Amino acid sequence: MSTSQQAADVFSRACPSREVFEDVTGKWAVLALSALQQGPHRFGELRRRVDGVSEKMLSQTLQVLERDGLVHREVRSATPPHVEYTLTDLGTALAPRLRALIDFVEDALPQVLAARTARDDRP
Amino acid sequence: MSTSQQAADVFSRACPSREVFEDVTGKWAVLALSALQQGPHRFGELRRRVDGVSEKMLSQTLQVLERDGLVHREVRSATPPHVEYTLTDLGTALAPRLRALIDFVEDALPQVLAARTARDDRP
DNA sequence: CCGCATCCTAACAGATACTG
DNA sequence: CAGTATCTGTTAGGATGCGG
């Protein structure tokens, strides 16, 4: 059989990859996926790790990522609830690229702050 | 001299890197930066390349990226206006990592769509 | 041609309270 | 513990019109 799909292109508004791209680069999605790169996490662990995320947003984000096949959700017991989140194979392949982005930003921070200061001087 | 800064950490809400990270992973920022990876662009060219972006959002995005020292803006004539946007050295270093992310999403699209379908079958 | 200013709405995001 | 529900404020983002 042949692949009848033409190549995906995030630059095209109508391409489905655009939506997936936004799921993946979302504010909390990147942090959640990167946290999960270090191994399985429970909901509360993730919440503490991703500083500043609300229960609602984390829950919402995880649902989207699970739907996209990047995160696996497993209920291990019901009383008290114990839910583990892990990366799928696809998520595992994605995580290093997000990590590279995070590392870049963290390393470049001094230069960015310097650029801002320089710009503030001459309006 | 010594660097008195402790390591940046995007997982901490208070760390300045978190804000820079959001600038960089913003919906339009990634696309604009990746477009500029292919060489200098004028405003209108960028607008056409980044399908779906409004003038306002593109303008806003470029201002943020310029402020962060990732994009350089150069006015080349005034009547008619001719403005060129290029990546700075920092932006040039960043672009390949965004490209890697875009490539991943475009390549993974079939798997993501398959995951969604599989999930829709069993609610 | 490039972009800013204004206005307006819809989606997003936080806090709180509640349930299995 | 792991969420859902609701309510409300904030911001993203589109449309339009104008100025350099």
C-alpha cells in the first residue's frame, strides 16, 4: 500500500500538524513532558515539579498529551487513588528535543537579559 | 571575575528563564524564528510564510524576539518602508532546535492521528 | 509597505469548592 | 489522592482605520 498523505507542514494553517504542534509546545506541555523524561510521575509529583501549574491546567494538559499518544496514564489503585503517568515511545522520542530547547534557554539566559538591558538603554 | 548567577531553571516559576522560555515557545515565535532560519525576510514575507498570523500578532512577536536578542530588525528605506528581519547569532543558535521540534511533529503526525483514532474508539 | 492604535470577543487560566 | 465543576478575571487574538 502507498501513503496517500502529502507531507505535513506546520506553516500551513490548515495542516493538522499545526494543532499537534501547539499541543506539544504549549506552556505546560513542554514542562510536563520534560518532567516525565526523568521517569514515571504521579499527578501530585508532577504538580510539584512543574512549579506554578494549577490542578486544572495540569489535568487538561495531560489529557491532551494522552490523546495525542505522547503520555500513558495508568490507574494503579482506586482507594486511595494512585495514577502514574509515563511517556509513550513517541513521547520518549520527543522529550530530548524539548530538553534541548530548555537547555538552550537556560544557558542563553544571561545573553538574553543582557540584550534586554542594552535595548532598554536606547529607545 | 565570577558568575554570581545560580543556574537557571525553567521549572521554577520565579526564574526569569521561564518567561524567556515562553517567549521562545510561543505559538507564533517558533514559526517566525524557523522561517527566519532560511534567511532574511521582510515583514510581508513573514506574514505570508507564517500562515494564519495577523499583523498585530506578528508585529508583537517580532518585538518580543528583538527585545530578547534573538532577531535583528533593520530599516532599509523609508518610502516605501522596507524592513528586514534576520536572526542574531543567538537566534541562529536557537533555530535548529526549533527546527528539530517541527520536524518531529511533522514526521510523527500519522502516529498522533492514529493514537487519537484508537482513543476515540474506546471511551 | 510597514506597522501602530483602538476596540471588541472568545479562549484561556487562576481560585475555590466539591466528589469518587 | 486525583481529579471535576463553577465562577471570574486576564490575556490572546481578530478587525478596522490611520500614519510614516
